[in-house]
Amino acid sequence: MRMWLKRWRDVNGLTQKQAARAVEIPETTFASYEQGHRSPSVDRAKTIAEKMNDISRGEDVKWTYFFDDVVLISSTKRSEEVS
């Protein structure tokens, strides 16, 4: 599971459906990315990250997060290690 993606959704107060709509992909595709069952292409990851950053309330999302095993997400004053 890509906990960083779920955390991003939670921080921004979005359901999977709302998040999928915001980044303009099908809800099932977003859910598959979040659950770690699928990965986007590099081009799609770049596009999704750009759209996520347009609405994000927190740290910028890097497109490479989709391909990392562990991502550090900073939230307020602390960092959490999530995979």
C-alpha cells in the first residue's frame, strides 16, 4: 500500500473518488495506485503529481514517489516514514 498517497488524501480531506476526480483519472485507477496494485507510467506519474500539487495543503508531491519503496512525508513539524 502507498501510505503516502492515502496520507495525502487524508491531509487534503478527500475521498478516493474526490482525489481521482481532482487528478483526472478513474476512481478504480486511483484506488489501484493507492493500494499498490498498479503503478502509473512515468508520464502519468508526472501529470498526477503536478495536479496533486495544485490542490495540496502540504508538502509537494514528487512524481518519483510512485516508484519509491519508502517515502518520507513531512506533516506539520514531524516526518513520518511510510511505505
